[in-house]
Amino acid sequence: MAQSLMVRKSGRSVYVGSTLRGGENAAVGWIEFGGIVRRFKGDATIRRTHAVLRSALSQAKRSRLVSENVAQDVNGLPERGKSRPAPWEPEQLGRFLDATASHRFGPLYEFLAFTGLRRGEACALRWSDVVLEDRVLNVRSSLVQVGPKWIEGKPKTASGERRVDLGERTVGLLLMVQLAQGEDRQRWGAAYRDNDRVFAREDGSDVSPEVVTKTFRRLATATVRS
């Protein structure tokens, strides 16, 4: 997947943005210089957005579209976090999984706990990547966020494409997910969107990793951290 920075000028406004291209997937987002909408809340996202702006404005300066790179010296950027969240104890994990067993995302959270996949990898996983008879799955892609959209791309790291062995409990879990999807497919009929995803919404459409995280935080607060 290749990324390129772009700059364009319209009247007195300068727009900077980046494009991600991977196969048939392409996404582009433009941010107006001087009128940035504060919709990115995560510290890591803010730092990445600033890095894109700084690089793009450097390109704009070389192209003489702007006289200076105002993103070069910026105060108030969030600092990189030095502390890491403490992992749950087995008792806490068990309590969470028991409390969320009947939730739509309950099987997904259990799957993440027992396989170690990242949320984007699990949301992108297809049944064609899973061989239940051999108790193995292959991680080939991940859902990544580009602006407000989620697109399918390569895993987060170069070693992200990998084979993961499955335990008996996880195999049983995936069999239950298959049965539940069969029921969803019958209820929705022709309207069902069969994307071959292992974890999907009731209508078969993709589950965004962002929703998975927000739901997890809400459920964890109600079950483990209460």
C-alpha cells in the first residue's frame, strides 16, 4: 500500500492531504490550512495528523504555494504516553467474558483474548482465512482508518501476515459464530451483505474497529472496573 502527500490551492485557501492506495481501495482526505476541524480526539491520531500536515506544508513551501511552514513549530501537541495499561488478571478476564457472553461482540472479545489478534485484524478476518479442521487461521489483512473511513489493508507490521494456531475452545467459539451468522442470513434474506467476514453486523456488513473499542470500554467499565 503506497501513501502520497498532496497539496492544492484554491483562491486564498491551501489544502493538504494524503492518499492511501491498495489494490482497488483508495481513500483521500483534505484538510483546509487555517481551518482544521477538531474531530480527531485520540493523542496518537493528533500526532499523526500533525506529521502529515508538517510534511505536506514543507512540500507546499517548496512548490511556493505557501511562504512558511506553520506546522513546523507547534506547541500543545499531546506527549507520547510513557505508561502502559496494566493487563487484566485471569479472574478479571473471566468476569468480563462471562458478563458479555450474550452480547453481540462477546464472541469477538473472547476470540481476541485467546488468539492475540489486533482488533483491525479480527474485523478483517474472512472465513476463507480460517481452516477449522486444521485448527489454524491466516492473518492476511486488517481494517485501518483513513480519515472517517475504514479500508482493508495489510496488517500493521511487516511480520503481521502470519499463521495462528487455534485451541479447542476457540474452534468451538467459531463454530457457534458460524451458526449465528446462518441465522442472521436467513432473517435478512436477500438484503444480507455476505462479505465472508468472520465477525460482522447482523446484516453482514463490516464491524469497524472503532466501534469494537468503544463498546469494549463501556462494557469493561460496567463489568470489571465497577
